[in-house]
Amino acid sequence: MNTAASYAPRYDRQVGLWLAACAAVIFGMILLGGVTRLTESGLSMVEWRPLMGIIPPLSEGEWQSVFDKYRQFPEYRLVNYGMTLHEFKVIFMYEYLHRVLGRLIGLLFFIPLVYFALRQRIRPGLLPKLLLLFVLGGCQGLLGWYMVQSGLVDRPDVSQYRLTAHFGLAVIIYGFMLWLVLDLLAPPAGTRRSVLAPWALGFVLLVYLMMLSGGFVAGTNAGFSYNTWPLMGPTFIPEGLYRTDPAWLAAFEDVVTIQFNHRIFAYLLTALVLALAVAVLRREPAARVRRGAWLLLAALLLQVVLGISTLLLHVPVPLAAAHQGGAVLLLSCALFLAHGLRRLPAGGLP
């Protein structure tokens, strides 16, 4: 659909800015998804209507009909029994906005994609990656409904496995898109790759695994099990770790073990960020990667403060949502640094 003969490098900026806008909206989508989870709003819409679902209830009669359907499911009977129609409207709107934003992201991505492809403004080799992103976006919608279904049965809560998979795929889409943005908008590729580049990419993976750990914390409400820091109750290592059969299952289903693992992961990442940033600042004189190292340190500091505050204040919604956003910001800074270390200008320290 696009050829090297018709493509011009000046189009990279247009495509890059479009993808940057999409990534920014996905960032907002991840934040809204966190708020939806924190406010226990995700099960308020008990039907999945990909096309007609974009139209909300418009009359009191329609609102009452939607509310009556919600009252047939376990969350109302076991958690929200006696909820008024006005209270239901609040949780419904969080989930409704989350779903509508997902559809808008699809349009924001698909329509410009078709335009740029037909006008042959997409860099050779990039179109298959963009199509993969579109397919992943569709899978994300299906996975979201698969997650909601797990809470419409006998247990009035979504599966932590499906929740973490839904969150993890959103982060993959965001990270992949941001990497393409950096390819398109960053300065021209240099002639040298830093010896620290593989370590930086490994750190990106660790941040992602840390975010998945946070998904299990959210999915099991493990953040409420111990609200003290640096100790968990009276000790650093709480009693009851890995006391399941089999023991490895505790890492995904026991709230004490899940919170402990998340804390230890945070300590490990903090040490690794400091080591990586110091190494970059000592070895690499290029302004872009030095800026990336400082940004990574700033994002780490913000995330640590948000994480501890969220824990000590018993997981208030604004702070917990900010903590999730801080994780995405930390991943963004890690990607920026890793990308810069792979395309350095010639010269510099050996």
C-alpha cells in the first residue's frame, strides 16, 4: 500500500504526532480503568453491546431498566444491596465512559491509519506494526468483556488473572506505540549503541513485571491487607507467606504474599534504577540519554512517594489512580532512556 518511491521522510512527523496523540489517550484510558476498578464500577454494565452500547440511558425509564438488570447479578445482592438508582448512575457512568473511550480510541487510530496508508505516508516496514496494534486493540476490547464476565457469576468480583491480563495488554499496546513514536520523532539514528542499552531494555521488562504485580494487588484488594510501612504489621516479613497448597499459588491468590512481593519488587527496582541512572550519567555524555536518566530518577521518586502514601492512607481513589499513572510514567521514562541508548552519536566515553 505504501512504497519507498512514494514515501517521504517528512511524513514521519505527521505519523509520529498522530501516534503520540493515540498514546496519550491510551494513557488516560489506563487511568480511567484504574478509577473504574477502585470505585467498584466495572460490573455496573452487565451487557456488552459493541455498537449500540455507545448510547447511554436517556430517560428515567431506560435508567430503571438498566438498574433492574444490574440487580439480578451477585454484586447487587451481595455488595450493593439497597443501592438507589442515583447511586447506581454514578458507578454506571465510570464504566460507560471507560467503554466509550475504548471505542473512540479505535476510531482515533483506525481512521488516520487508513488516510495515511492510502496517501502512502507511512514509512516502509511500519504498516505491519500499525496493523498489529489495531488487532491488539480489538483483542483488548474482547479481553475486557471476558474480564467483566468473571464477575457476573457467583463471585461479585472480577478475576484477578483476567484483570491483570487486561491491564497488561493495555500497557503493551501503550509501550509498543510509544516506541514507534520515538522511532519517528527522535533525532536521526546515531552510529553507536551503548553497552548499557541491553540493561535498559531489561529494566523496561522489569518495570512491566512490576506493573503486573500491581495488577494482582488491585485484583485481590491486597493493598488493604497491611497499611503500614516499612513494616507489615509488627515485622518486615509478615507471617503466613506462601502458606497455600501449592505454595506458588500464594503469589497470585494470597493477599499477604501478593502485597509482600509487590513491596520487594519495588525495593529491587529502586536499587536498579539508581544503578542504571548512575551508570548512564557516568558513561554517556549525550544530552538526550542524560536527560532520560534524570527523568527516570524523577519518575521513580514520584512513584515511590505515591506508592507509600497510597498504602498508608488506606488506598484513597485519587492517590491509587495516580500511583497507577505513575507506573505508566515510569515505564515511559524507561522506554525513552532505552531508546536513546540504542542510537547514540559517534564518540563519547569508551
